[in-house]
Amino acid sequence: MSVREKVVRAAVRLFAEKGFEATTVREIVEEAGVTKGGLYHYFESKDDLLFEIYAAMLRMQTRRMVTIAESDLPLPERLHAIVADVVVTSIADLDAATVFFQSFPLLEKSKQVQVRAERRTYHERVRDLVAEGQRTGVFRADVPADLVINYHFGAIHRLGMWYHADGELSGEQVGKHFADLMLRSLRPEELGPV
């Protein structure tokens, strides 16, 4: 594992355990087993570390989403796979996701703007799939696509508030349920309940 990866992993653990504000740079370097110089070689501040925690997850999830969105699967299957995937990947690194969503307001404003723009790009791509399905009659069109996306992704962003790895459901099961719920909410009324 590289010094950079060690620093990020240590920061995630400590931010999840103690909180972003209560964690010191000294504690991060001790946990990572690196020097302060090693940390500062990659990150100018704790703020940069917090930003990287989220940016790394968003980059990975965006790559996966684009691959699925551009696949040859039927539209409902693509949307289902994307929603399930974002849940599964969030749960797989739940500490990082939780740290970021709880600490986002503590980021400096310019980084908040950047994160919001990148997250909006992700959401808009998924929204466009919903809108495409609405235009073609695959999905019901009486609920705005933006509302569908905000509702479902809002729930996904709160996974860290209730999901526990030792609970009854695996990440894959939760992902499938979330995706099923989204697809059911979009089912055209004339087809009746699922």
C-alpha cells in the first residue's frame, strides 16, 4: 500500500471514529505509520484529505455508472444496475461515505462547490436515463425525473445512518431492494402493481 493510500485509510478510520474536527494531523500520521512530510507530500490539509475521501468514491462510482449507462442492456436493467451498484459500493466503503456526508459542511466553500458540481453531473446522467424512459413510455411520466432522482439518491446518501454490516441484509440485498423500489416507482400505471 502506498503512503498516500495509508494516509487516506487512516484518515477514514479516525474521522469515522472520532469525527473530522476532533482528529489531528498527528493522529493521522501515527495511525498511518508515516511522517508528517509524507502526509503533506500528498495533502495540504485535513480538508484536502476529506475532499479526497469523497472524490475517490465519486470517481469510482461515476466510472462504473457510465459503463453501465452506455451498455447494451435494456433501459430498466441499466437503471436497476446503476442504483444497485451505487448502494453496494457505498456500503463496501461505508466509513468513507459516512465520514464525507457527515463532514461535508466542514469543507471549505470552494471544495463544496466542486463536490456539488461533480455529484450533480452523476445525478444528471442517471436522471437522463429516467427521462429517456419517460419519453419512450418505458417509465411513467407523471413524476418529474429530477424528483425521482433526488428522492432515491437522498435515501442512498443516508445509508450510514442506519446500515450495519452485521444486520440482516447484505450490501447486495440492500442494493437490489433500493433498485427494485426505484423501478417500481417508475412502473407505468397501466401495467398495474408489480
